[in-house]
Amino acid sequence: MEEKVVLSPRLQTVFSMIPECGTVVDVGSDHGKLGACCLLNNRSKKVIATDIHELPAQRTEEMLKECGLSDVSCVYVADGLSGVPVEEDMTVVIAGMGGLEICKIIQNALSEHDPFPMNTWFVLQPQRSFYEVRSFLAESGFAIRDEKIASERGRFYTVILAQYDRNRYSLSDEEYFLGPVILSKRPKWYNEYIAHEEQVMRKRALGDPKCAEILKNWEKLI
Ligand SMILES: C[S@@+](CC[C@H](N)C(=O)[O-])C[C@H]1O[C@@H](n2cnc3c(N)ncnc32)[C@H](O)[C@@H]1O
């Protein structure tokens, strides 16, 4: 069964950023592969998986059962983290969802359970709305500790490792769009990602002066 738990390059990158911890909470678990992989590789002792829809939650439950991991996992049909208090030694993973949905899930959880334990880790892989996600993290007291780029079937994905430390801060527009760690550390796929984002930025610049401004200094990113 374990050979069925093969992660795509995007999910491998998400997995690589999950710190060792007591419990991984996989929000929007769908197929359940990420949670199974965390347990099979001792990344966490326990997994809580949530999905807003019944069918993906069933798929996750089936995957964990087939891997013999039912005793160390729980699957809930739930919207985001509702009913799942964020506790010490937990890492919350939200991958493959729109950025605004990710912000909403974290905001709702903060309203429900605030304060999260200090230093709780969040591994986030938004599909879009990167500016909004990083602004939300900065304004809500989540430090961006690491960022990576994944490439899969000609698309690029960015993964953010954030830690809740309650310190609010601000970044430049360039950093909100492209990522403070991506810009400073230039991880794998950086050149390809920046070349791709230049095209995206050119289209956005037609309606967003922030993008037009960033493009003026694009040379320094190359
Ligand atoms: C595109 S899949 C991504 C699955 C997996 N996380 C991944 O990265 O491969 C998105 C999943 O999130 C679920 N989902 C969407 N909104 C959600 C929410 N607010 N709370 C929990 N699950 C949600 C969907 O039902 C779907 O199964």
C-alpha cells in the first residue's frame, strides 16, 4: 500500500517543509496522501485531516486505513479548522487552495481559538493571491521563515513556512508578490519562476500601479 503514497513534486515540496512535530493537521486533505506520508516517514506521531466535502474525507480515511494508520489519525468533514483547536506541537498544512480561502481559514481559526500557541508552524501552498496571503501573514503576526518553489507539469508553485509569533510587520510590494525568502535565498527554480512572474507582472501592470512600479526595477531580480 505504501507505494501508493507517492507525492507529486508540488506535494513533495510541501512535505519537505513540514517540521517534525506531534500532530500534523492537513486542511483540505482530499486524497489523504500528505497525511499518510507524514506518518509513514515519522514526520509526525498523529495526523488530523479535515475536508469540507464528504467524498474527499472518505478518500482520506480510506487511504489512511489501507496504510494501517487509522489508529494514529482522525478525519473530519469540517470547514477549515473549525472544531479543531490548534494546540502545542501541531503543524497546520493548507495546500492546493486559493490564497483567499487560506486566509479565511486561518482568520476563522484565530477568531475561534485565539491565541494559537506561540511558534505554531503553518505550511501554506496557495494557488493564487500571493500578495494577499503574505500581507495577511504580516498583519496577523506570522513570520515567514522559509519559502520554496516547486515545478510540476510546466507550472510553478510556491510554498511558505510561517510561524505564529504575534509580531506584526510589513514587507515591500515586491516581497508581498514574490516572497521575501524567495527573493533573498533564490531557491531552486528561482530563475524560471522569476522569468514566468515577469510575464504575469506585465499583464497585471496594466491595471495595478504596484506591479508597474515593481517592473521598473525587474533587472535587479535576475
Ligand atoms: C485541490 S484539493 C488539494 C488537496 C491537497 N491539499 C493537495 O494539496 O493536493 C483542495 C481540497 O480542499 C478541500 N477544501 C476546500 N475548501 C476547504 C475548506 N474551507 N475546508 C476544508 N477543506 C476544504 C476541497 O474539498 C479539496 O478536497
